Amino acid sequence: MKKDDLEYVLDSAKKREEILINHKPISQHNKYLTIMRKYARKLIEDGRQDELLPYLEDESISIRADIACLLFHFYPDKCTEILQHISNLTRADGLPEYFSWVSMAAHDNLKYGIPKDFP
């Protein structure tokens, strides 16, 4: 059975999280970003972006950040709030070292913006 576009997006987000946890190369992390973006675009073209909304509340910081970036132009207030929260997390707050990159990326996305054509 063929995977649905939503499954590809979520699988890619989970792979990106695993890559960070296991300290694998960022090139692998970026590979799954490309895959995640491809299938997120398909969801959006089909008007199915709302199916990603529940994952803005995911327990994983990495998955929340990824989905907030994908949905940013549809739900800017909610996604800004999520990215702001993540960008303020530190190791003192209990942020695992392997998620420091996610916090920094959230900060940069807020500072420099998310491209209009993203995903």
C-alpha cells in the first residue's frame, strides 16, 4: 500500500529527530528536510494543510519546530508562538544537547524569516 503524503511528512520529521538524537551528519538531516518539504507542498496543494495542525502540539520539540515552519504562512501567530517558545529553550530548561540546534534554528527562523515559498 502506498504511503499518504501526510505519512511521508511525519516520517521525515521523525527521521530528522532521530538524526539529531543519534548525532548523525547534518547532510542526512537536510535530506529529510527536502523530502518533508516535497510532501508538505503536495498536502498544501490538495488543501490538506490542516491535517498537520495536531503536530504543532507534538511532545517532540523537533517535530513541533518542523511543523511550525511548514505551516508558518497559514497560521503565523500560532507558529510564531511555538517557534518563540522553542527558541527560548536552553539546557538549563532541560533541553537535551542534541536539540540545541533546533532551538537555534527556531531563533534564526524568527529573526530572518521563513521564505514565502516555503515549504
